[in-house]
Amino acid sequence: GPFIGTCFFALKDVPDGKYDYSYFLYQWSFAIAVAGITSGSIAERTQFSAYLIFSFFLSGFVYPIVAHWVWSSSGWLSTSSADLFLGSGAIDFAGSGVVHLVGAIAGFWGSLIEGPRVGRYDAFGRPVVMRGHNATLVVLGTFLLWFGWFGFNPGSFNEILVAYPNTTNQGNWTAIGRTAVTTTLSGSMAGIVTLFGRRLLVGHWDALDVCNGVLGGFVAITSGCAVVEPWAAIICGFVAAWVLIGLNMVALKLHFDDPLEAVQLHGGCGAWGLIFTGLFAKEEFIIQAYDSGKGGISRSYGLLLGGGWGLFCAQAIELVAIVAWVSVTMGPLFYILHKLKVLRISIDEEVAGLDISSHGGYAYHNQEDDERPLRYKDYIRMQN
């Protein structure tokens, strides 16, 4: 149906000779990304049992329904539907909304209900810098994500050897190459703008801010990566950087604490990515991505390119629908966990650190000169 699928749950009764299991594995990795985004928003103060509960509910129920809306041929927002929503459907090629915005809105409610980490704001309400412990790993992780995005975005074509009709040298392979380029340009532009933008705002160069800026550009282009020109991707990355910078400033003003800036990055830049696609999507590229380049087909395309309001409105409605759906499902779940006192750890445990208080020891052996407990049994003895 248009809202939810009705068959093949947990791959039950899947036709073994016809079904592409690699496609299921690929979609499974998208579901992992959603839960990972949310976990970053509530990091450093959340009980492990709460992670297990919300991850199960989010990746098993909330996310798959949104994915069905947009990516299933029967989904009400699908670009492959027999009855296109507003005559166009919503274009979210690799998931700025389906993946990133879903994870961010869930993380927003979790972080809002939990409240800030201990020590994040002083007695006067001013933010206290809480730096990560290893900038090298942050940079390495950013490059790993950068590499992974070439599977995330170009890989969403699913097939490479699909030739476009009425051409001799064009097919999915050319569109895949262009998608990799638009992805790179958006992320790179966002990183550069963040580098100089933060230099102007704080007075020094900050490599960690640049890492998040790069990722913000990737998140934003993920929706329209296959249907926009490379020059438009540069605009996408430029705006994404300022969206991230602006939302981070707003978060500090409102005392909203997201250790990884996941809500601002995946939510803000993901929302911008949906709107960007509605403004800059090119009709020729849309037909290539969704109709294998067939001739004689007309589709609604970007508003600023003369394509009318159909696609833009579909993109805006996808944005609103995702925010509403995730809010009415994940918001109450986090609130219930909070009321049952299984969401946030105690202040003592948080100050001691979750490594020692919840997982039996420190992740890094650099506390020899510290007054904190060195072993889990020491921590338990201090509690008694």
C-alpha cells in the first residue's frame, strides 16, 4: 500500500530464484546509518538498554515506513508510483530525508528529553567547550565516511550497465560518474566554507569543524546527487555549510546539547538537501535516474530551472511528513523511557564516565595519574 508494505516481512516467502539479496543487504546498511545518527545525539549520557530499545524501534519500524513512502514503487511519495504525487513524486535519491532527516529528528527528541550533559553549560548558562579526545580519529573517520559516500550516492543506481536509448555512449555509468562528482563538489565546498567561515567567527582554524562541514555538504547533496548539474552541487555545499554553522549557534543559544552536532548536521543539511533538489533538479537527469533515459517522457523538475512548483512542493511535503512521522513515533518512545528511568544514566555514572561505570573499564589506558577509579571493581567499591 502507499503507507506500508504488506509482504516479505523479514524476507518471509521471498522468491529465492528471483530476489536480489544484495539489494536487501544494501538497504539494511541504510537502516544502520539512521540508528547511528540518532545515537550520536544522545551520546555520553544514555543507558545502554535505551540504545537497544530505540535502535530496535527506529530501524525496525519507523525508518522502513519512510523508506517505503519514497523508495517503494507503491509508496505515496515515490517517483516510480503509477500515480505520481503532485505529478512528480518526491526525489530523495540516496536519502537526505529518508535516512539523515529521520535519524536527526529521532535524535532531536532524545537529546531534548534527556537534557544537556553534566558540565556542558556553566551556572550562568554559558556553553563550556567539551572537546573530543582524539582529533586524529575524527579526521580519519571523516575520510572513511567520504569514501563510503561513493557507495551511498552513486551506488543508489543499483545497476551500472544500463544504456540510455537513442545514445551511443551514455548510460547509468555516465550518470554514476556525474553523481560521484556532484557528491565530491558539495562536500568539498562545504568544507572550504566552514574552514573560512569558522575562522572569521572564532578567530582560529579548526580542523574538527571542517570535518563536520564536509559531512554537511555530503548530507545535503544526497537527495539530488543524481539529478543536478555539478555547478548546482557547489551551491548546495555553500549553503549547507552556513546552515550547519547557523544551527550550531542556535543550539548553543537554546542550551540544546548534541555531542556530535548530529541534529544540526543531518537534520538541517538533510532538510536543505530536499529543498535544494526541488530548486535545481534537471529534467534530463531525472529521466535518466528514474526512467533509464527513455525518450518522450516529461517530468516536473527544479523550480529555479523553470520546472514549476510540482517537484518543489513534493519535496517540502516529504520534509514535513518525515518530521511529523518521526516526532509522533520516537518522541513518545523517548518520553516513556525517560519516565521509566531507563533513558539517562545517573550523574555519578556520567561524571565517572560510561566506560568505567557501564562497560567495565576505560577504553584508553591514559588515566594512571588520574584520581578516577582504574578498574571497574574500584568504581563499585567507591559506590558502596
